[in-house]
Amino acid sequence: AQSVTQLDSHVSVSEGTPVLLRCNYSSSYSPSLFWYVQHPNKGLQLLLKYTSAATLVKGINGFEAEFKKSETSFHLTKPSAHMSDAAEYFCVVSDLGVDSSYKLIFGSGTRLLVRP
Amino acid sequence: GAVVSQHPSWVICKSGTSVKIECRSLDFQATTMFWYRQFPKQSLMLMATSNEGSKATYEQGVEKDKFLINHASLTLSTLTVTSAHPEDSSFYICSARWGGSNQPQHFGDGTRLSIL
């Protein structure tokens, strides 16, 4: 079965500095990987997805992620943090379930704090 | 595009009552809808997957008689929490997907359910 590990439960950065949210996955085949963001008491918004095309994936709001098979990583980055980026971020892998349907497997989440 | 509307956003009710939550895809036809549960400061847990016109597939440990799911059309799925008790209090989030497994899920804003 697929799984994802988000290495940091909390990340704190200053506004205007780079953001790095780390994610490692385990997979027995070529995975589909996603990053979602969740603001308080809200649902999840898709930031970007990787589905075996370009390894560097650009998403919304200036975020991007790079798929590195050799490192089984899919880290999320942004060159310059904005106060509005403060939220919970989930790394997600698509997994084939026992009933042959695809399900999303969520990481434990990383809370991004942005200091003024 | 790809907007999912979830209603109500917040509900408080007495123990023993049943609560219905609606999930609608507003600008696309959702061949598959998903229901998740999220406890405070935790990740999302998939409860069930439903395809339009067929019975929902429940994850292990989720009581199908407790959490009734109906997916009668390509734009609407409902989750009914029957005879709700305080332990059912949680944040419930639906998502909808059009097409195959490599397509992203689009999430509603969630429903906070509080059982007194």
C-alpha cells in the first residue's frame, strides 16, 4: 500500500522568506501525488498534482513541487512566503484500494506559520 | 471551475437526532464522491466512496447503518448521520471527482457537526 510521511508537523518562516514543506512517499508503482492546503474550518484546495509528466510541477499561488524518484520525495516549495500562506498543508498520494478503486491517502499535515 | 458546495457549514443538534449533509458539484458532473471525517488537528480519514447510482463503498470500521450515503445524481451526494451521539461530533468533508483516478478531487468547505 502507498503511504506518505510529512516530516514536519509545524514549519515557521518569516514573511518574504522561502518555504519548504517536506514529504516522502512509499510506492510500489508510479504514484499520483498531490499537495492540498486547508485554511481553518475550510475544505481542502488543490495546490498542484504530479501524474508522471514533468517532474517539476508548478501550482497555484507561486507554489511548486519536485518529484524525485531516487529520493521518494515530493517536497513543496515557494520562494517567498506571504501572510496568507499560513494554513495546514497535506501531501497526498493516490492508492489503489482492495476494491480496485483509487483512494487518496493523506499525510499527517504540516502547519505553516508565517511571522510578520 | 470545479466548485463543490457543502451544506450546512455548521450544525448543532441534540443527541439522538439524525442529520443530513449535502454535497453538490456546481459546475461539473461528479462520477465519484467521497466523504471524509477529520478530528481536531488530525488528517482526513476516508469514510466512504460513492459512485452515482450505486451503493457506497465504506472503509473498514465505518458503520454503514450509522452513516447513510446516497448519490442519486451526478451532482449530489448526501451523508446522513443517524441517531447522532456526542462521539459523532466532528468535521465532515466531501469531495467530488470527474473521470479517472488521476483526476484530482475537489473538496467542499466541510460541515462542523456538534452533538449535544
